[in-house]
Amino acid sequence: MNGITTDSIMALRSAILQRNAALRDVASTGGAADAAGVQGAGSGQKADFADSLKSALEKVNGLQAEASEASAAFERGETTDIAAVMLSKQKASLGFEATLQVRNKLLSAYKDIMSMPV
């Protein structure tokens, strides 16, 4: 046997569930901060769309680089925490999917605007 026991699997499952709950907490507090930022933008703060988009793309790029490095470290045998590797890959995947959906919505809005009669 490779040292895999029921206890180690249950511990791994528990760690994944705890990280999932932590991600949900971060997402829920991030959503509240975004809503506050939108309200603040109407009250005199100037929010630049291009800067926000650039910042979001940099975060997604950072997540992908982190996932790639974690995967490479696992392949080299420097780490044995497969849960952390898979979690970083999932975060990168979700970030990319969200970015793709934003891009699709922006393209759709651009096409709608361009097809409007002047």
C-alpha cells in the first residue's frame, strides 16, 4: 500500500471542504466590497473602467502563474500537497472562465451598440 488510509483521505477531504468554505467567505466579502465601491463611485469617486479591467486581468494572470508553479513543484517532487495544487488550478480555471464571460458580454454589448441606427 502507498500509505493511503481512510483517515488520510478523510483528512484531505476535510481540508478541501475548509478551503472551499474559506473561498466562499472571501467571495461573499469581496462582493460586498464591490457593491460598496459602486456606491462610492456615484458619490464623487472616479472609477476608471480600464484600470479595473487591467487589475482584474493581472489577478487572473497571477492565479494562472501560481497554479503553473504549484503544478511544476508537485511534478518535481518539491511538494506533496495535491489538494493545494488542485485548489490553485481550480482558482485559476474559475478566474479564466469569469474573464472569458466578461469578454463575451463586452463583445456582445459592443456588437449591440455598433448595430444601433444613428
